[in-house]
Amino acid sequence: MPLDFVVSSVEGVPNQDRSLLVSTPWVSQNGSEYPIDVELVLRRKAEVEKIELIAHNIYIPRKVEILTKTSNAEHLIGEVEFRKNKSSPDKFEMKNIFLEEKCSKILFRIAEAHINVNDNPQVLVGLESVKLYGKFLADSGLDLFDEKPHIESASKSFSAEIETFIQGVKKNKTRYVANEDFKMAKEAQVAFGQLVKAKKEMEELERDKREAVDEEDFERAEELQQEIKALRSNVLAVIDPQLLDNALETSEPSRPKNLFSTEEKTFPPQKPKLFTPLDLSPTQVPADPDHSFFFTPPRKAESSQRSTSSRRVTNKFLEKENMIVPAALRRRSTAEKPPTPSKTFLRTDMTEDELLASIPPKDRPNVHSSIASFGISTMRKIYSKSWESRKDGISEVYERLQRMTTSEASGNFECINFLMSHLLKDPLLSVFKDALSLLAYVCDDWMPRAQLEKFYGRLATETYDILAQRVAQSSNDKRAIKKTVEIFEHICRQEAISKAYSQRLLSGSSGKNERGRALLIETLAQNYSIPNNSAGLQEKPLASFAARCIRNPDQQVRMIGKQLLLRLYDAGSTDAVRHELQKFSNEDSNNPTYRRLLDEIHTANVRSGKIKKKISFKF
């Protein structure tokens, strides 16, 4: 059977949301430090037989430890690991953990999260939902036939109070029906159902609180007391106070209104107004000045003025326009004050410790080294939320690189490598274009001048996947894709840089950014004749990559793979092409792109006079 539970605390902070991990997912806050503890408290002690744990589909945890917690110590049950990649963004990964544990508290300890530079740049972690299955244990230390005096709290019984509300709402519903006020009768009917449900929950909470007090589990009793108060507040907030009138019986005799007092009292009391009319624009339709000189309307008699005074020409649209929510009015008054950019986007007095605390833990060592090389002011601008400040930070990095000596450049290469990978992830096009220009300067001028050509491979390792992701996303701005391809083509005119990028683009795992890698390889193949060993376009890795592209579901990627194989075949790399085509004949001979490729190879061979009949592969 399912076991009821609540999330009592997250990262040591008490939680008041009872629906967390039951019907609503949980995501960690920005800047949280790992490991992160999520504590679950069961309604009472139970024998847990199964845990159903579903990870978030974007903020995916890498490893989750499962522990049982008592007042004395923690007991490790085991751990589960989640995969990084998902076949669809709408799918979630679920883990079923089977166990036999008697406990009342379960602890999930999340060690780290999977890194995703696109969807999860802040390295957050989350869980979609948790379900517990098992059975609650009977309290062996409690004699069910022995009446033990319970320790009652100083507060009154809230379930009895809700019962009083139920009787009052029921009485008012009868009165509304008698007066044929069916709208209020419907509201009373809905409120009656909500109160009955709330009373049942309140009785369960009060019973659990009494059991916790008997067991001297005062921490649990305090948590239940807070839940009881929260439930009562929610009930009073949801139910219309008008429906709760005369809920308590009074001994005052009934008598007609205004029998002893001349003060008129309205019943039921009026609801507070939610909107405040403001004279922002005139509600009366102004007279047309073009027709004001025609004639003067005749003056009506005194007797008719009273009857027509209530009827006036109004503009209903302007009346609706003047209905302003007070919160919107306050927002408008505050919006008139121009925000100060220094306080909104960037703190110029932020210390190094404050800056390091605001970034993910994995980047802190590199940022610390970058502060020593470029200064705290430059790094504050690079990590600012203002795009103008980030552009200024890139300009300062560029100026600092121009002034670096050869010895300084070799010692600061790791900082530059980290900054390039960080700046190329900027989502804003203007900042991203400046980052691409900085990458072109580093490859064309700075690294050759500092004699750092041997580090081209390390720079390519940090940036090739980011560039592939930029050109792979069809939803991206076309200007960003065009600029990325342009800069990539420019820097790869050097064979050493082209070789560094080609080796990593061709050796990437199948399916990971395959569209972006195919577009970048196509750019290199247009600049160089293939195969080209000096540019990193060897025939065997290139043929293997092209064959993987033919199996890709994207049509553009399949066409790129087919053209690469045709060019390799025409260039004389027939053995490498035939080796890959043999795999198709055994595994995927019905692939339409593969069949069209065979037809084109056969046509080219017939035209060149190499063969006179169609080639086939049979094994």
C-alpha cells in the first residue's frame, strides 16, 4: 500500500509545502553546495518495501544515496545512478528500490548533478516525485484496551471548531434556499464539502499528534502542530466569511432589526472591494467641438432634471480602464523611479569571496586563477547579468592579452582556455559575437605569438562541443549560426587548428551533437580536399563518421554523410568506403540513403568505365 509522507527539510531548512515531491517537483536553489539532503518523514513508523524515485528531466542528479535516519544515527541503504542523456525531453528516468526497512524517516543525499551547458548552466539538481510503498506498523508498546490519559495541548480542538463551521454553513445554505438565493446556496454547498474534507484531515493530524506525544517524539509532535495550524489557516482563507455567519449559537433572543437602535446595519456584511477606481482618464464622453456651434440644447424643466440626472452618457471602456488593482497602482508608482544599473546588474564593491560564492563550485578554482591574471573588476563584469558589462569584460580581456609577454602567456593559458569555454556559452548574440572574435584573435595572433601552438588540442577540446551545439540548434538565431560557421572556417585555415578540431569532431560519441559536428566537418571539407591527413581529415575516421551520419534521422545530416562518402570514393578511398558499405549491407540494407548512395556510385563507375554492371554487396 502507498505510504503517506511529507518533505520535512531540504538542505537543513524546514519545509512547509506538503505537496513537495508528492504532486510538485523539487529543484535546488542556485548556489547550493553539494551534497544536498532531502529528508522525508512518514506519517508514522512503517515497514518500507519499495521506493519509486523519479529524477528531473532537465536538472538530472548523477548519484543519489538513500539512508534511513533515526535520532541517533544514519544508516546507508544504497545508492542509485541516473543517466545524463534522454531520448526525449518529455521522458523521465525512474528507479525502483526494493528494501525491507522499518523506519519513520528517509534521507536522499544527492552528491552531484549532470552538467548540461545548454539546459542547466547553473548546475542545479531536482527530483520529479517520490512514492513509498509498504505498511504501517502497529505500535507494539501501546495497549489498545487500556485507556491512557493523553497529554492535551493548550490550544482547543480544531476539529470541533471545524464541526461548528460545518453546522453554520449548513444552516446558512438552508436559509439561502428558502430565500431563493441559489448562487449563495451553491457556494455554501461547495464550502460544506471542503469543510467535511478538512475536518477528516484535521482529525487524522490530531490523532497522529497525540500518538507522537505518547511516544515522546516531541519533534514530530511540533511538526504536526504546525501542519494543524497551516490547515486551519487554509480553511479560513478559502471559505467565504459570509458563509460562516451565525456559526456559533447565541442566547440572544431574536428581534426585528432597528428595534432599539436607529443605526442601520447591513446583513450580510459587504465584501471588501478588490479594485479601486481612479480618475486616470475622463469617464464622460467629451462633446465633439465640430458640432458645438450648431445649436444650444433647450433647458429642461426642473421636474425632469431629477429623473434624467442618473442617466448620463458614459464610456464603458474608460470605466473599465479606471479599475486598477492596488498592487498594480503600487507597481506603477515604483516604476516611475528609474532603476540604478549599478544596483540592478552589477555590484562594483563585490569581493572575491562573494563572487566565488555566486558561481558553481566546479568553476571556482579557474575563476580564482583568472582573478589573479585579469583582476577582480574584469571577472565581475564577465559574470555580470548586464550584457553591456559582459561585453566590457571581453574587451578588457582582449586588451590584457595584447599586453602579455611570452612568459606570462604560457602561465595564463589555462585561464584563457576556461574563459573561452565560458564566454562562448553566452545566450545573447551581441556578447557571443564578441566571444567569437576573441576566439579568432587567440587562435590567429595570441597563441602563435606566444609560441603556444602545441596547446591547440586543449583549446579545441574545451570549445568544439560548444561550437557544435551552437550550429546544431535550429531554433537558434540564424545570425548566430552564420557567425559561428564564419569564425570556425576562418580559424581552421591553419592546418594545425583544423587538425585539432577535426580529430575531436570525428571521434565524438555517436548521437551527441551529431548535427552540429556534421555541419562543422562539412565546413572543413569545403576548405580542404579530402582525404587530407595534415588537416585531420583521414579517410577511415571520416568514412566512419559519414556512415554514422547516414543513419541519423535528420535529412540534412544524412545528405552530408552521403556527399562525404561520394567525395571519398571519387578521391580514391574506395577501400574505406566499401568497408563502411559492407556494414550497411549486413545491418541496415533497407536504408533509403544507403540505396541512393549505391546507385550514385554505380552511375559514377559506369560513366568512368570502371564497371559495366551494378555493384552489390553480398556476404
